[in-house]
Amino acid sequence: MGPKGTIKAARKYLAGLKLSSFSKKTEAEFRTVLNRATHRFVRKLPRKAKRWGAARKFINIFLRGIVYNRYLCKHYDLYRLERWLELPLDSHVAKCLSSEKGGEILPKWKTVIGLDRKTNRKYQKFAAEVAKRKKYSTYRVHLDIRYWRHKFVSPNL
């Protein structure tokens, strides 16, 4: 998902993230840290890979992995993050979100590298609404798993 050097730069940046900085009491505080981390990440990417959307997706996947690890959650006090984490966006997720009831309000999907803050906010807001409507209410971050499985299992997940 990017030019040569992108993965190496991503690994280096994410390995250096101070996880305790994400342990916040409010969603607004968490969002501030997430936005700062995304902007710093973009600056660390190779010249041709400096894309907000790609940086945000990498961070979202990384943080989701942290939240799925109970040992890291406990050590860094990150349990409350689950409800605030964003859904990592890509064309498959965007297609599934657009097919949900009310999904026609979403902007036309372009690419991850073309994703900007404004479009991301719209997709995240809608994803949170969709997650609440699911048969077993969930958080938007987990929709990625449902949508990925949708491709291989049943459309009624």
C-alpha cells in the first residue's frame, strides 16, 4: 500500500509510538492524540508515500491490534479505547458501508491514499451508527471483521 520504503517507515514509526499517550479519559482527548500521531506519521513516510489516509489506516490497524491484546491493554490502561477506535477504511469496507441502510449519504469512495480527514469523519460517523444497529451491538472498529467475513460467509452478518 505505497511506494518502496512505506512498510519499513510504518514499522519504525509504529514501533516508536508511546502507547501510554493514547490512554485518555475522554474521546476528545483520544482524538487529539490520534490526529497528532497521524500528522507525525505522514511526515515520517517516504516522500511519495506522504498520504494522510494511508497513515491513518496503518495507525487504526495498529491500535486495533493493541486493543485486541489484553496484556498490552492492561499495561498501558487502554481498555476504554475500543469504543473510540476508528474503522480502518479501504475500498472493501467503503463498499460494505455504502451498502448498509442509509449508506447512500456517504461520499463516493476514491482510494485509501486519497482519503482526507473530512471524508474519514463522514465514514467514521456512519460506521458508528451502523455498529449500534447491528443485531449484537458492537463498536465500529469491529465492522472490519464483519465486512471481511461477509466476503466469504453470509451477507447477513
